[in-house]
Amino acid sequence: MPLDPLVRAFLDQLPPRPKAWEVTPEEARSGFCAMVKAYGAKDVPIGRVETVTMPGPGGAMALRIYTPVAAGSEALPALIYCHGGAFRHGDFEAYETTCRFLAAEASCRVIAVDYRRAPENPFPAAVEDVTAAVAWIETNAATLGIDPNRTAVGGDSAGANLAAVACQLAAAAGEPHIVLQMLLFPVTQLGAAFPSLTAYGEGYNLDKDGLEYCYGLYAPKEKWSDPRISPLNTGKLAGLPPAFVMLAEYDPLHDEGLAYAEKMRAAGVAVLLVDWPGVIHDFILYQAVLPQAREALVEAARALKSGFSLS
């Protein structure tokens, strides 16, 4: 379908932004956070937000835990969430309302992972951090107030890439137990030549050249075929947890996300695929201007609740 008029208006009123290579990592991070806060949801109710630290592969690592209102003292299901940001930006502050919303709508604890980012910490730092966080959270489930038998792993964009890789590694190792992978607009193959990357790689708020620049900060091109970087390249998908995959029609990453969903299905993995028409990459971040954003997050939360109830 045509680009939604509200999305077109949103894109038209965005101020010009520098190219990815024209700003420092700190400038990229602050700019991304400011944009999400300007166009994101405001004042999403939450019961409690707390930050804890765990021993990570690169030193102490922070986790931020979102507990819904009136949660009580019983163990809750949990979503371990990896934020997006092209492996370079994104942080707790940029994803505060997204995590609050999912915790409230899915009646679960959301545990956001402050994984290390490029270029200061290139691959495999982020993969190691997320994998370590998933294992540590399961081991410390009782202390964290979560049910280790009802744990999901998810994320958006680059964070969905890390979530997919973590699920692959967990399946290969036979632990920990993950009931659902929630992959929102995932990066699944760095350097892909899919049609959507060409068709929507400029003018839709996520530019191909900027993506490839950030990918190069994360890992050199000669490593991009590694399944821990490009999970679409793995030959071992059987045994993965059920997946909820959300795509957006005008997303440069649309086709690689679709290819990963189809490859999982072919391997016998249960996949619920939702393909939103007329919208752009990661539109869920812009609830203040795009009504579809809230609808899509409600849909994701509903999939989470269903995954938790089937475990």
C-alpha cells in the first residue's frame, strides 16, 4: 500500500540530520535519544524501575528492570530486552517508554540489557554481553522475582539481531530455556542485497549508507557472514523457541527479516509474522505522532502474553 499519510507527514517535518560518519558516537547517541523522546510516548505508568548490576564479560554490566503496577510478590514472566541503534547508539533512556509499555501491557517484568556498543566495543562484545545476561538472569531468577520457565528474549533492529543470536546460541547449548523470541524489524544479514534495502534505503528515516557505516564499526566486512553477526546465515535453526516477528513495509530491513522468518518456519520453528503496511522501520518508537505505533506494541505484548501462557 502507499506510505501512510501520517508517516509521510512525520518524515517531511523531521529536521535535516548529519550523516552517520559526520558525528561522534556520543553525538549519535544523544541525537537518537532526543529524537525518540521528542516523538515517543510520554508518562507510561509503571510500578517500579530499578537498575542492578551483574558481572559481565567486559566488567560490571547494568540491567534495568521494569515491574508493572500492582505486580505483587509472585514470580512474573520476563522479557529480556535488547535495544536497537545500529550497534552504535540506543540506551536505557531512549527505550524507557518502550520497556514500560511492554511491561504494563504484557504483565511481565522487562529486563533491559546495557550491552557494550561499537565502535568502542566491536563484535563480539555485544553478543557476549547479551548471552551472559540471559544466562545470569535465569540463574538469579528467584532473586529477580521472575519465573525461569517463562522467559522471553527480544529486541528491535540491531537489538533483535542480538536477541536472535542469543536464542541460536542458547538452543545450541541446550540452555537456558527461552519460551519466545520477539524480533521487531530485525537485522538478520549485514551487507544484504535484498530489494527492500535498495527500494527504501534513502528517505525513510533509515539510510543504507549510514547502516553500512555503523555495521563497519561493529565488525569488519570479512566477518559479516558469521552467523553470530548475521543470524540468517546459520544452518541450525531447528529447535529454536517460537518467534514473533514484526516487519514494516517501508523498512530497508523488511526483506531480510522476512527471509529469517521464512527460514525459521522451514526449519520447523513456530513463527507468528506480522507485516505492518504503509509504515517505516521501528515506527513503534514514535507513538506521539503515529497511532499505529501503540497498536503494534499492543500486538507485540499480546504475543508475549500468549507465549508466556503456553510455557
